[in-house]
Amino acid sequence: MTRQTILILDFGSQYTQLIARRVRENKVFSRIIPYNTPAKEIAAMNPKGLIFSGGPASVVDKKSPYPDKNIFKLGIPILGICYGMQVICEMLGGKVKHTREREFGRAELFIDDNRDLFSRMPGNFTCWASHGDFVTKMPQGFHGSAHTANSPIAAISNQKRKIFAVQFHPEVTHTEKGNQILSNFLFKICGALNRWNMQSFIKESIEGVKKMVGKDKVVLGLSGGVDSSVAALLIHKAINRNLRCIFINNGLLRKGEAEQVKSVFKDMYHLNLTYVDRSRRFLERLKGVTDPEEKRKIIGDEFVKVFEEEAKKTKGAKYLGQGTLYPDVIESVSPSGGPSRKIKSHHNVGGLPAKMSLKLVEPLREIFKDEAREIGRQLNLPENIIQRQPFPGPGLAVRIIGEVTEERLNLLREADKRVLEEIIRAGLYGEIWQSFAVLLPVKSVGIMGDERTYENAVAVRCVSSFDGMTADWVKLPYEVMDRISNRIINEVKGINRVVYDISSKPPATIEWE
């Protein structure tokens, strides 16, 4: 591993990815690995430091996860966070006990040793705690460096062995000096250099693709979203015309989407782009289908078939390019690799490769979404693509409740267009995770021009979210809701009622199907 790296051992914390992001914000590369990665493998990666994440388990339980004990013999600086601190104490001879006096939420932290981890810190500040276990005895050679009202031992350190641990979460914004704590660990304790940035990543990525692919060809399914778009531009810079991008119009796209993709990537960037319109083929297979899961399976199956047909036309293609992001990789790892439950299987990580026997080229595999957007800016990608809200793989099919027909698609496209226009006009597009319209399988009575109408209803869905795993409905200003409703009803013939979805995820999902 040529770049300096901080490895994060994942014990199942909901904040593990946040730790990785915080390290990267300090311009040091980070990588998440399973908690039980053998010490030999860790040593081979030659990391500058290790961070033990928090986790939902308790070291008091017999089946709680523990790392390879030989990790402590490597001489690599270690920072334990919450459960990570408890593991360190238990493994090195300390004691941890479960207590009824749990510590959750904000707590006042008092610094007892302002060297190393707490260098240049005030005497006390607010931290964020989330634990029911407490360290009651430190391992030999350690001393306490901070405490709270409920935790006499809230942080420990061993300067000689360069092992440090805190009972709270420095990675969350609620901990006032959290970033400074992480910065002290990275630079004062590990001796890392803040040299990792998107410019260096772009250079590394392009060189990596060149080395991997050589003179062979790559096919890539381009959707127009930020992930596949940035991946396409990076691969294009590496191998130019030997990249063939395939954009499939499945007939389930938003209004003007196909034209925008062709305009940007074919006309502006001069990519080797093949536009394939198979909308009628997809709609034919969806005829009469109302079950949401069956819709998804049909669309996914048909997409693979069309992509395979087109990819086979590329002579010498040995690689499949994908816009896989780091969270996709983490979430698709088998549960046996760590204590976290498998959240989802991402479409970029599973699916096409097994069917097509092509080697994968994934230049964004170690990158988070916000980093991918920054790369897009460095490559002068238009902002409307960089900031594009997530769009489901099955497209508008899962936003039409019931059968998908050309007529219903056209109604939804027009309604959805006006939702997006008004959200953009209000300056809210970048603040909202997703904003869209859903065509409902009901008709309602209305009055237009003194005449009775019996037409379709649409629901407007706007949610805020960090990662799509949980979401809350957005409290849109009344004037924005008013404009959306008026425009849809007045401008889209066939719709006479607009409702607003105020359910959160969970218990609801973001998409209706």
C-alpha cells in the first residue's frame, strides 16, 4: 500500500463509516476492515494507525467480538472508541462491568491529562456518549486521561505503547472537540501526513485503470447519475475510445433525461456513447403487471439482457466499468466478515459481473458519495449531474402504483417535472435527499370550469436523509407546496388532486414500491 492509511476495525458501530469520513476530512486515507482481520494481514497493509470502532455488543457477554490478540504486538498506534476502549481494557488485563447507570447523549468531559490525545484542549467540553458498560480497572501501564460525572475512567492512554482509548464518540458532531481529538491521533501520535486529496486520487485512479486495462476495452452502463458519470470520465481519461458507454432508455426515465445524458457525454465530453432505446420492449414485458417486486425483477432481468446484447457487440471487451462506491462495498460484505448485519446487496456489487464473465473496473470503489461529487467538480462535470438526487434503478415504474402504461408514465413525467422545477426554484434541491411525484391508483371527483371531473391523484414525496437508510419527511414551506399543487392541477391534464406524503422511514420506505 503506497499511500498512508489509517485502518478502522469495524465492530458494528452505526458510526463506523463516519469515523472513516472524519479521517479523510483530515486528508489522511482511511479504510474499514472487519474486526477479526488477522494481525499478519494488517501488518502487510503497513498502516500508520488503527482505530477500533464502537459497536452494539458488550464485552461482558461471552460471544462479543474480539480482534486478533497479536494486533497489540505490531507496535502500530491504536485508538479505541467506546466498545473499542472496552475491548482494549479486557484484552490487556483491565476490567469492564455492566451498570444500570447508563450514559447516553451529551456528557461533560473533564481532561485529566492534556498531552497527546487531548493536546491543546480546554479543561472540559461536551462529548457524546452511548454506552452501558464502564471500565472499572485499567490495564497495567495505562492511566486515566479524562472523566465524566458518571465515568471516572472516560479515556485511557499508554504513551509508551501508543495505545489510547475514549469512552465517548469523537467522530460525531455533538462532541465539541472531536475532530481535534482525531487530528491529534492522526498527526501527533501516528505521524501521518495530510496529503491525501481528490487531486491525488484522480491521478492514482487514472494510472491504476491504465495499468489494469492496458489496450483492452471496457464497457460501462451509463445512467446519468453521479456515480456512473464520474466513473465513466475517469476511465475515459485513462483509455479514451477503448471505453464504450452504453446508455439504455428503458422507457421509465424522467422527462428530458435521455436527451440530457446524450448532450453532456456525447456532445460535451465526446465519450464513446451508444444510446439504446428499448422502451417498448420494457413496457411490453410490464403489461398487466401490478406487483412491485415482480416489476423490479422484470426490469432488472430485461436490463441485463439488453446490456449483454449490446456489450457483445464490443469486440475485445474484457472489462465491465461500474460506479461502485465504498458504502456499497461495505454494505455488501458478508455478515461473517463482521458483526454488522448485512443491510442490502447493492446493484453495482452483485448482478452483471457473474452473468457476463467480465473483470471489474471500479475506480470509485474506495470513495464516498461526497468525495465522488468533489471528483466530478474537479473533472468539470455539470452541477446538475453532480448534485442529482438518487433515482431508483427501476425508474418511474416504482412511482406508479399499479400497472405501468405509456399514458400513466406521461402523466407522472409531467407532474414530476413540475415538482422538481419548484423545488429547484425554491433553492431546496441540494438540501433534500429526494423529491418526486407518485401516481396513485385512484381517481377522485373534482371541479374545473364549473364542470365535474373524475381524474387521477398524485402524491408528492420529499425526504431528508444522510444515507437513505432512514429518512424524515421535509416540512416544505406552504408557498412551495401551493405552487407545486397549482401547477400540477392546472398544467397536467388528467390530474385533479395533489396530496403530500408525511411519513418517515421507518416505518414507511422512501419509494412507494
